[in-house]
Amino acid sequence: MIFSLKKCSLLLSALAALGSVHGHPEDEHEHMGAAELSARQLAANERHIRARACAPAMASMAAEAQKRRAVHVKRQGTTATLTGNTYKPSATAISGYTCITAPEVTEGPYYIRNEYVRQDIRDGQSGVPLKLDIGVIDTSNCQPLSNAYVELWHANATGFYGGFTSASTGGGGGGGGPGGGGGGGSSGMSDHNTFLRGGWPTNSAGLVEMVTVYPGYYTGRTTHIHMMVHTDWTMSSNGTIVSSSGSLVHIGQMFFEESLNTQVSATSPYSTNTNSRTTNSQDGIFSQSNANGNDAVVDASLLGSSISSGLYGYLIVGVNSNADYSIATTNYHTGPIIST
């Protein structure tokens, strides 16, 4: 059964409705064959059923987490936890504010292999501080998935991805943001900037905390964050993940409430973004991800009295630990090693 505190639902996108998606720079499904789409939908259906069986366990965890979360977002000095090098999840057990059990998609054109293993992925980027507690649960046994590497990447406040700050790939781009490069194919890198990219493993309770800034937008896409979940992964001696190691058990995206996007967009440096803004309702991938009562929207709360104080968000990702998806991109991180 699907249960809710605010609304904790199982994301099951309607991939059959692909005809409604046009012109997005990251139309992940554009180059998938019918057989692959069908196989991924079947896998998602199976995982959805399994995740429903996990609902009682999630609900029990969620009740306690609601109390912890209320204390966390009101605590004085909360934003100070955004400046350290090592972070502990604000929740101590998986708790349900947003639950995602998504059909797997390709990673889009702006993923880069072998990025840094780190919790703070800001790299000096300015913007509204965002702390994300992400829980990963294995839908095959309803248990938290420990040592799962949760990897994030997203655009900065003005709509650029690290590695593509001067890329011009045409298509849906414009106004300074990344351009086209739809489907699962990779866009050509223009640089080796590493900002707003990286990941960290979950702890024994299946939780990881990531520190970033609220993502910006670019033409053709609403505000979103990309995510992968890897198991049995390895790390190179230079502190980067070996993207080809282990198993890739989840590829997906998370979104934010439109009212929150509007508030953030009015603040600096987001207000200097010259891209045409696409709202949630205009984004076909968002629509797929939130169809039929499903929810891929992060439940976010203010860390202080205003947006500038930062935001705290939480979500659960349901994955099948037996899955193993492929990475399509040919782009690799080869830049200088930085201090993280």
C-alpha cells in the first residue's frame, strides 16, 4: 500500500506516454528501443510491487523521523553543519517523506564518469545551501541498503553543469545554459570543472547526507537533480569512484515544489540566470515522474527564517539490488585532483 506523512508515494513513471515529451535537452528515452523501454517498465512494475510490501517498515521509520526532522529544521546553528568536511545524516533511520521507485533511464548528456567521492559537492559554487538526507532501501528484502554509493550531479545557479560551462550543443539550450544533446548520448565536455558532482556511500542504516546548493535551471528543463546508486563500487587512489565497478542499480531524477523554485529563482545569483525558465508543469520528464499520484518531489524545509538560510530535504529511493544498468556516456573526469 502507498502511505503518506506529507505524501510518501512510489514513483512509477508512465514510459508508454513518451509521445508527450518533446524538445527536452535531456530526453533520456529518445534513443531507447521499444524492447529496452518495455524491459525497464516491467522491472519497474516488479519493483513497485515489492516496494508496496515494504510500506509497513517504511511507515514505522517515518513516524520517528518526523519528530527528528522537526527538531532538526528548528535547531539554532543548523547551517553551521554545511561547512565541514564530514557529515552525519540528520536522521538515524530511513524515514518516508518522498519515496522513489522509478523506472530506470539513461543518465542524460551531462553525466561524467569517475568523479570525486565526497559529501560536499559545492566546489565554491554560490547559491542557497541544500542539505539532502537520502535513504536507500532494497525492495527485494525491504532492508536498508548499506554502502550504496549515491551519486548526484546538477546545474549551478545560472544553469551550467561542471564540465560543460562553455559547451554549445544546440537543441533546447539557450541563454547561456547547456544546449541539446538529447537522449542517452553524451555531450562533448568543454572543461574539467567538477562542481556540483560527486557522491558518498550510505551508512549501516541506509542513509547518506549530501551537501550542495539548490540547483539552477536551463532552457527546456525544470529544476532537477540527477542521481545514481551504485553497489559493490570501488574507489581509485586519487579519491574518485571507478564508475565501471560494481553494479548500477538506479538512475533517476528528483525535483522540487514549483513554489520553492520560484522563491529561489528570485534570489541572487539565480536571478542572473538568462535561460528561459521551464516550470514543472511544462517539463515532460517531471510529468512522467509524477503521474498517477506518484511523487518524485523532494520534501524540503527551511533551515532558518528565510530561503537564504538554506534548505533541508529528505527522500527514500527504492532500488532492486539485483539490477545492473549501463552507463552510456564516454565522458571521463581527467582533470587535476582537488582538495575535497
